[in-house]
Amino acid sequence: MKLKESIVINSVADDFVAIDTKIADNRFNGMVKLNKTAKDILEILKNDISEEDLLKCLAKKYDVNIEDVKEDVLDIISKLKSIGFIVD
């Protein structure tokens, strides 16, 4: 899976946002507010990576067990896929 090429990640004050620069759907404005973990996920997904390798990378980054991050990470991925920010 990989981050859609038209997605740009920016910091705004102390927060992060991801913006789809080529949004075509008028039901969604193309901007998502991110927490630090979601921002880290999107940064990693700038390169094509498997779900398993993403989980390993995040577990290492946060020095936790994969099972400790899996549910939350998969939830974030699911939400970002549903709005078209992540492609398989």
C-alpha cells in the first residue's frame, strides 16, 4: 500500500494536516487533520510498504509490541483508505 501521490502533509501550528491536491469529490473537502501517529503513518506510506512492514516500522519507532499498535494503526489505515488517501 502507498500514499496517493496527490497527498501533501503540512504542519499547521502544533497540528498536522493531509491535503489531497487533486480532490474531485464535492462531498469531501480533501483535508484531514492528523495526530502524530497518523502523520507518521502517512510519511512511511510515501514509499510502497506492506501492512506487516508498516506495523513493524511503527512498533520499532515507538518501541512497543506490534500487537500494541495493530488495532489503532489498522483503524487509521481503514479510514484513510475509505477517503482515498491510501492506495493498494
